[in-house]
Amino acid sequence: MAYTVSNLEPLINFLRLHIGDTGTSPTYSDEILHESLRYSIVSLGKRWNNKYYIDNNGVAQRNGNYSYFNFASPPVIERSDHRPIILQASIIIKSGQAHSGSGDAISFRDDEFSYDARDITRQRTASLERDIAELERLLPIKLAGAKKRRLIGYKNVSAEYSDWD
């Protein structure tokens, strides 16, 4: 993956803080976090009617057809949208951890110490579920709404649709 600087750079540190990757030697490179942020914008497209998109250069852009932005650009990504993007990127990263660590279910016990890897798996799963629940609260999935349309066979029959308009 070719890593290029983009307008998602300010979100990398917030994402790193959210997933707890704050040690002296981070687990995830900036490139991996950047890719997860880009993919989160693509993943969230359906939830907010493609408010943003990733162009051919890998840069997040505002969709010109979306007319409900609260503030003019710049910045491209509104601050109110930072949290959903970070949550979705965190879900992407934590989902990968849950699957890659599923074979680590080793446990042992002696007289003084016990270790159970299933506890770590439960903690990872609980953290993932918290992120999913918060994203659901911020951006609930809506069912398609009903649309009022004229019946094709009754075009220009005023008795059929006069009270619809």
C-alpha cells in the first residue's frame, strides 16, 4: 500500500487513542490506521447518503450532490462526523483482531497463577460491541421511507389524485 498524506491525517491520533494504541512502540502503523479511516468513509457511505467519498488519489472529498452540510469547506470533513468515522475505523480494526486472535484460546493454571485467553477474547468482543452500539446511536440505520406516486393508469384523472397534492 502506498501511503500518502491526506486530509484524514488529523484523525489518526484520535483513532490511535480510541483503540488504546498509545504505547512507546505502537502496534499499528500510521499507514494501517489511515487505510482503516479511508475504508470507514466508504463503509459509512450508505448510512449518511454518501456524504463523503474517497477520490482516485485516496483523499476524502465532500459529495457535491449532498446538500445538508452544516459548515462550508474547509475542513472537508465536518467535526461532527469525526466520531462516526473513528468508530467505524475502530470497528474495522477490532473485527480483524477478533478473527486473528481467535486461535489464542490457551489457558493454564498452577497453584499461584492462572491465565485464560478467553478473558481477553471477551474483552475484545465487549469493546467491539460498545463501538457498534455507539455508532448505532450516532447514525441509526433507517428503513426506506414510503414515496407518494401517481398511478400510471390514472394519469390526469383529477378525481383520483386531487387530494394527494
